[in-house]
Amino acid sequence: MRNNPWKVFIDTNVIISGLMSHTGASAVILDLGEAEEILIIINQHILVEADRIFLTKFPHLVDQFRYFIKNLSPLLLDDPKPKAVHAAQKIIEIGDAPILATLKSEKIDYFVTLDTKHFKTPQVTSYIETPILTPGEFLKKFQKFWEQSN
């Protein structure tokens, strides 16, 4: 692992996309996590949501998802306190509030999501300090950093 790897909180949709397509930007981010080039972070909310989605929509991939999570060993954060989630609900829809509350309370370098509709809003970006990037945007930033440091 790098001495000080970027701490990257990934959304459920990045996990699903990365496991569904092995060639997309989401898959590359998961690969960077497996190679310990970045530290992938999720919270309990993300883990439960991803497991539920795989069980209901992609049951043939449940074992692959669970194997991947076991081998990736992301940093698993506790869900935020109810008070923090309640405050986040004033900024974003209820289903995304636990994620936003985590981003508000934790020191995370980047949040990577495909959900730009809900997360890349002026209200959200002024509520948290963590940069919000799509997988493609994150990879461009990481590549630039990699080229400058090598």
C-alpha cells in the first residue's frame, strides 16, 4: 500500500457497476482498491444496500459480490448517528442521507458516485468538503497524480 493512499468513499452504484463490467471506470477503481493504491471506504449503509440489490436484482452475482468485499476488505465505517442523518435529510433525499452524513463527519479525500443528480448539487457541495467525482473524473485525477509522482 502507498504510504498515504487516498481515502475514497465509493457509492453503491460504483460497486455494482464495477462488478457488472470489468472494463469500466468503476471496475478500475475497485482494482485500484484491491491493489492497495487507494483505500476504499464504505459504511454499513452501502454494504447492506449493495447486498440487497445483488440479492434482488442480480442473484447470480451475490457470491461474487460477497467474495469481492471479503477480498477487498474496504474500510467499513459505522453508520452515522441518527441526528446527523436527520440533518442530512434537509439537504438530500432520505435514502442518500446516511451517505451524506458520513461524508460530513469523516475525513475522506474523495466521494465517487454515479449519482450526480442527487449528489452534485449546490446544496450538497456546500454542505460537505469532500470532492464529489464520477468514476471517470476520479480516474483522470488519479492518473494526473500518478504521473506527477512517478
